[in-house]
Amino acid sequence: MPLKIKVFMWYLKRGITLPKDNLLKRNWKGDGSCCFCSSAKTIQHLFFDCHVAKSVWYALLFTFGIQPPVNFAHLLGSWLAGFTPNLRKPMLVGVVACCWAIWLTRNDAVFSKIMPNSYLQVLFRGMFWARLWSLLSKKEAEDCLRKNCQRLEGVMLEFTANGAWNFRRRLQDSG
């Protein structure tokens, strides 16, 4: 992963990024609620408790049968340690890419007033970053990451297209 992403994750683990609760402590003049669901905005909420984050994490559960992490200490500790040594690095890159995508999407919503159309936008943005960062890995880890990004995207597209959340059918039925 690029150095700025490692620093970003270090900040998240230590609780010193600037979601709205931390911005308000610095006299930021804005709404302190979540831009996605209007709950109180905290690091925990943004990355694990908000419906947008939960959708991203449950995509992992649905696709790979992997229980989602519950917080950053869990994610970077026992959750990651639960994988075999050869899977730890690709998993770390993948989940950090999801966190980065959540963060970027949040920034778009707060500062540019651009809301995602669906959690798939956030998920696919994360998979874009995971693929990009996979180029910094050894060949085996890169292949594993690329294959699993493709699998996750395929399963989620199939899931949404086959009735579980078929936006095309809903649009056709209402017209």
C-alpha cells in the first residue's frame, strides 16, 4: 500500500482522523451527523456501524463467508490474524481499500455534496483501489487480490441483478 494509506490506517487505529465528531472539536461549523444516515458521526460509526459501511462488510460475508470486523482494533488484530499467513496481506490490502473507499465517499458527500447511488459504488471504488495497490505486491498476492476483487464484484452484481435488489425491474415496474 502507498505510504499515505498506511498513515491513514494508523490514524484510524489511533482515532485521530477527522470525521465530523473530531471536526466539531476543532470548531468546525457544520452538521455533526452522518452524511449517509443522520446518526452521530464517529470513526466507529463511519467505518463499521453506518448502513453504507455495513453493506460493504456484509458483501464480504455474503461472497466469502468472512465475518466482518467490528472495529479497527479487531480488524488489525485478531480478525486479520485469523487468516493464513499467505492470505493476510491480500486481505489487509482489500479491507484497507474498502476503508479508503468509504472515506473518499464520505468526503465527496460532505465537501462536494455528491452522494453515492448505492453501496455498490463504494464497494467498486474499494475494489479499484485494491487492484491498483495489488501492483505493489508480490505476484502471488497480486493474483489472489485481483481474483477475489473480481469474484466479489461478480457476486454482488449477480446478487443485485437477480431479484434481491433489482433496480432495473423496479424502474420498469413503476413506469
